[in-house]
Amino acid sequence: MSEEVCEKSLSVPIRSLEELKTWKPLINHRTRSQFGQQCFTATGSGEIFREQSTKNVPKTLVCHDMKGGYLEDSFIEGCSNAEAYSFIQWGIIDIFVYFSHHFITIPPPCWIHAAHLHGVPILGTIITEWDEGTATCRKIFSSKNAVNEFVNSLTELTLYHNCDGWLINIENSLEESLVDNVLYFLRRLKQELVFAGNCGKIIWYDSVTRDGKLDWQNGLNAKNKDFFDSCDGIFLNYVWKPVDLANSAIMAKERIFDVFVGIDVFGRNCFGGGGFNTDAAFSVIRQYNLSAAVFAPGWIYECHPIEQFKELSFQFWSLLFPYMNLHGPNSLPIRTSFCPGYGQGKYENGQLVDNKPWHNMSLQQLQPCLAAVRGLFEIKGNTCDIFKCGSKNNFGKQDACDTDAFNGGGCLNIQSSTDAVFPLFFCEIPVIRPMTLAVVLKTSSKQSLLLKLGFMLSNTFDITSISCPLVPRMDKFCSAADDHQWTPIVSSLEFDSCCSFLDGSLFCSLPNSSGWDISLFQIRLNEQVVNSVQLKSICIESQGGTHCKIGYFCCF
């Protein structure tokens, strides 16, 4: 492969300050807008989500550090290794950082797409290390003019690649006279990115102290608080003790959620030992109401047989689920085939069109809110309780299937031997007009399947549920209103009458031989309560054992 072709088809880091100064957008190959088109048209934008990192709760940051970075994910057009590392647990994390030990780590487009699709800010990494790092810092922070030049280049780079900010990791000592310019850099970079319309999230890694020494504090204190005060948060080193967290919470005051306590999943001198005991560290962190930073969850992939990755990944994230924030869509439309961004083949309208394995997270579709875990959830008011797989109760599971699909390379597989509820999305969607919903599914089950929708009237906490039967080519039906005057009314729709509104020509040629079937519904409200009701949950419910594949869902 020629050097020119490599540059055009691979996502690469910037390895030095000199390389940054000569960096120019590849205008002749792929402009920023074309990058966006490459990544986003397959699934629609992530604007249906509110940015979760603004919520006033402890956050979870995931820092992806695996084998030096830029592996199969560096191929902008994807690759043929369907077993390459993938991530679908977006619904329970708040910030994602792509990390490597190169000077400037730019997240590959596929990660930017997948994060934004699910409303998660994604940061790159700026790191300096060792003697080379000291020399680089001396150049960058020698004067405010030098800092401004560096900030201008970073701003252009950030906007071109459409990431949301940076983790700043200076892992080398500094001359104390330069520290004021480091603080100026943090403030100025944030200011310029926000002024340019970017999220501009800047997080400082706990390494250098106020006097320029390389001295990891493992907590927020007077030695590193100036850095914390100059940006959006601090990522604490992971060799902490509970007393360090107690002191950090006191020091942070009202910014307690901006302290991200590091957890090394590899367990290097980390509280709890990492691995499948990572939840032990989480339990202590949340006791002090602090945010958490999960470093290198790729451990699951690196240190275990690849064929066990999916199963072990569910196990790992299920253990952390009780400490996570759950987020979902807050506006319409919602459209997804649940494709995880890889598969053993490619499908269109339920038909196999290419039998070659592939992997490209730029083609990942919206994942269910609970993609991190499997099991039965009970909806109780405005909360949900999880019963984990493997418990004494034989509850169902939901996971990604990569051997069958309606569109793309995979679909959502749900399975249970008893009555079960399978949440797709927990939402905060105002109902301002009649809504149309479509579900494409494949099942051999003779048990009843329902699309279950939860609605809440503003200023109350009572959830009213309605159910739509998912039966092939069903007869027309219309639900009756109950004692609640605001209860939504649901009715079935003719397949042909809505086809053109669903997703272009997606369903126009749905072949009978594909095994997939479609159910359509319309939800409407009494005009007196329009704008006062929210759609809170979208679930599949089985009445009895079931094994079903959900190939497509849309709501608009």
C-alpha cells in the first residue's frame, strides 16, 4: 500500500509538535463534512440525546487504552475482522476518552460516530512523557504566544475531526516557571473551543503538581487544585485509598462531580484489584458521591479468549450497572436496526447481500439503553430494578446477534423461558403530536409479544403503560380510554398507508421470504394534555417463553 493511500484510509495520531505545526486538513481527499457524511448518514444524528455530562449526578468516564490504540478501528472504511474490539455500552457512560501514548491521540472517526450517536462526548488525548515530553513542554509553554499558537492548531484539529475536547496528560516534570502558562493553556483551549461552537471539554490528569514536579497525588488537594480550577475536571491517578476520596470530596466542594476517580481495570496497585472486582472500587467512589474514570476496559478483550469477549463483557458491565447513569433519547425521531457495527455478512431489507465478515463502528446503529447488561427489568414508577443473569431465577436476556439482521450486520436478540420485559429505551420525550411506531421482528414463538410504552404526566411520578400486540399482519385494533383522561390511545395502522413515512424505501420491498414481519402503531393524546405528557420507556414484553429477533425499530 502506498504512503498516500495509507494516509487517506487510516486514522493516525500526531506524533510531535513539529508534525502538528505542519498538519493540514486533507481537503482533496475528505473534508470534515465528508467525514461526517461517511459516519453519520447510516444512522442519523445523535441530537436525539441530551448531553448527559451536564446532569447533576456523579459521572462515569471510560478511557479506552488498548494495545497502543489505532488497531482495526484505524481503518476508516472498516475491516474484515468481525471479531475486532467493539463497544456498545454507551447507554450507561457519560464521557469517552480515546487514549494512546502518541503526542496527540485523535479518536478515529468510527468512535466519534458511535459516541455522538448515543449522546456521549468523546475526547482525544494530549500526552507528553519522559525527557522528550519535557523538551516539548518547554517549547509549548515558553510564552503565552507559544501557547496561543498551540491552542489555535488544536482548535482547528478538534473542529475538523469533530471530537469534543481533550484529556491533558503531562507525565513529565516541568520547570516551575512554566506552570502558570500551563494553567493559561487549559483556560484558553477551553475558551477557544467553546467560542468556536465545540463542546470544549478539558480534563486534567493527576500527574504534575503546582510546583512542576511529576508527583501523582491520587486525590484532589492543594498541590493540583489549580489545574482542576482551570478546566472541566480532574482524572485522579488510580493508586488511591478511601481517605484520599474523602479529602477530595471536601476539597472539590460544589464541583464534586468533576472529580473523576481513576480505576485501572488491569488492577495495577488499584483499590479492589480491577478486573471483575472493579465494582469494589466503584462502590467506594460512589460512597463519596464522586465520578469515576474506568481505565482500559479493553482488558476484557486483551486478557481472555476472543470467543468469550461478548459474554465476559456483559458480565463486566453488569457488575458496574448499579453505579451508572442510564440515559436515552429525549426527542424524535428514533430509528435503529440495532446493528452493533459488525457482522458475519450484510443484509438489506432482511436479505443477505454480502456474506463476508466485516467490522466498522461507523455503521453502528443506536443500541438499546441496557446493551451493557442482560436480564429482566421490572419497571417501578420512574425506576427500574435489574435481576442479573445467572441468579437463582431463570430470567431472560438480550444481546447483539451478528449472524442475522434486517439491515446491516446484526440485530437485537431477546430470549426468555418465562414472562419477561426487555427494555429498548428509557426516554424523556415530550409527546406533542401523534406518534407512529414500527417494529420489525422475527419470531417462531407462539407466546404473546407486546410493545409496551410507559407515559408520564408532567409533575407526577406515576407511569401509565399501554401495550401494543406484536402479531404478524394483525387485525386492526384500537385501545379504549380508561379512567385517566390523559391516557394515550393506540391503534394499529395499515402497512401500506405508512410505508413512505417510515424511512424512505426501507420497507417498500419487504420480502415475504425474509422471515421478518412488521407491526405499525399510532399513539395519540387528548388535545388537552398535549405537551404535558412524556414518553418514558419503550419495552418488549413476552407473556411466556420467547426467542425473538428485533430487526428494526422506529418512532417518529
